[in-house]
Amino acid sequence: MKQRTSIFICYLELSGYFMACIETLVNKYDVDVHIVRKLINKEAPFDLGNLSSSITLHNSDDFNYESLKKLAIKTNPSLLFCGGWGDKRYLKLANLFKKSIPTVIGFDNKWEGNLKQRILLTLGKIMIRPKFKFAFVPGEAQKKFALKLGFKNNYIVLGAYSADINHFSKIYEKNKQESLDSTNHFLYIGRYVNHKGIFELWNAFIELQNETPNNWELWCIGTGDEEPNKLSHPKIKHFGFVQPKNMENYLKPNGVYILPSHFEPWGVSVHEMAAAGYPMILSEEVGAKEIFLRENGFEIKAKSKESIKEAMKKMIALSQEERKALAKQSKKISSEITPSSWAEKIMSMINN
């Protein structure tokens, strides 16, 4: 009997969207996946639900390098995937397997050319690049970094992040059938930390309401260190952290997604909201705009309250039919990356 293909993944913190990709992988290709991961992040405590019997999770805190090596060898993997380069145990494991199976490094760092990155680049060429055959990255900005690390073009694979398309597409279809009388709203989903641009967002919205009162609200989903400092206003609603499976309770017709981050290497929430049919307002620093902001919204300057206000004004000025057209375009481009395409690329690296 032919032995089942096994994949060994060394990760940091798991998320619902990553596990949607893994579930697609095991169901579509009949493989076994072992994932060593960190425990849940208190700022994003995703409930992973019931997993396939082909997926086995391991707590990274239970292993030193030697015991991790024994586990990996026991699973006899056909591919080793490391999500990031921050754990020395994972790097040593990649070095052990690099001559026998494809080893893959995943990262979302954008190349910006600052001093810190140049130092990392020098170290990376010595400490990271030789251990891995493939770089699996979200987009072109990350590909640029991978090229500088020394990965050859045909060993750099794009599409490393995918939203759970099926889940959010169902929300889009449901919203199309609902009454368009629901509240006009801007929607923010993300951690409550300064670099997400939340304070510029809240202040811009409040100023807009004071200057030109309107019937729009601002809905905010998330939690984080700055939650105690959140701004209050009758038209700003703070919902806290929401599990992806419960998101449909907050995603309604007449919504516009806004992500004003100062720093955002990618941003899977952008893909999720595109699949849910939300027009977009994204800062220039959001990596995912490369794919998911194309004739479906507006780009804004990072750290600019005025830029946020202007984009909000533009969106408010559009007719309902114009915003519906933007929503349709968001839904269309959301299908360019899917859990199925993610799984296909993992398998292509095994079969390369």
C-alpha cells in the first residue's frame, strides 16, 4: 500500500483562515498534516473548531529541538514548511531536511530597504536562505525581499495567504438578498494598537460627523492594548473580538471596509471583506491592496486623518448603486486567491 503524503508545518499562532487552507489541502489531496504551533494569542483568540482527523496539532512549548526532530522524522514528511524565521528550532529542522525534501519558508515582510532590513538581509543570506528551497510569500513586495535574500525567481511562490472564501462568499450572497435599508457603516476589523491607524480613524469620523452630520456609523471589531483608550461617540460601535464563524452577524449590506494602517505587510482581513462584498478604503501601507484594491474603493495616506476624512466623504457621496458596483468588483477580485489555490501551490512544491 502506498504511504500517504505527510506535511510537517512549523508555525507561530494559527488562525481560522490558515486552517481553512489546511482543511482544503487534506480534503483535496488526501494528505496528513502535522502542525507545531504556539498557543493562542489573547488579542486574536481564534476558535479553530473541529479539525479533520488528518490534521494533528502539537504545542511548540512541549518540544526542545531534539524532541521536535524525533517527531518530524517519525512523520516522514514530503515537505517541511516554516511560517517565519523567528524560531531557531524550526531553522535547525529545515537545515536537517533540506537535502531530502522540499523545505519552504513563509514570510510577509515587505522590502523597504531600511537599515534594520539591510542587516537582516546580510544575516538572512547566511542563516536563512541556505536552509530553504522555496519562499512562499503573499505578494510582489515580499517577492522582492525573497529575491534579495537569494531565492531564484522560479522558487518564489506567491499566494501564501488566503481568506476562507467559502465562508465570506456566503455572507455576500446572503446580503444581496437582504433589505438595503440597513445602516450605512464604515467597518474596521483589526487589533486595537496604534500602528493600525485607529486613532486617526476615530478622530476623522468624529470630525466628519461634527462638520457634516450624516447617517453613517463606524463599526469596530477587535481588541488589543489600546482598547481602554478607545474613543466614544454615539455613532461609533465597538464590538470586541468576533470569531470568524460569527462574523456574519456584523457584516451587513451598505458597509464599507476601512483599514488605515501605518504598517501592514499584508492584511488577510482585506481579502475576507472583499469576499464579503465590501467596497474598500485602504492605506497605502496595506500590502493586500496590491490585489484587492482595484476599482473597488479608495487608497488613503497612512497617518493622515485628513486623508481618511476625504475618502469617507467620497464614499458617502456615492449613490447606493455605485457602492453596489464597488461591492461586486470586490467580490470578483476576491476569487484570485483561494484556499484551493493555496493547497495547489503546496502540492506543486512537493512535486517540483
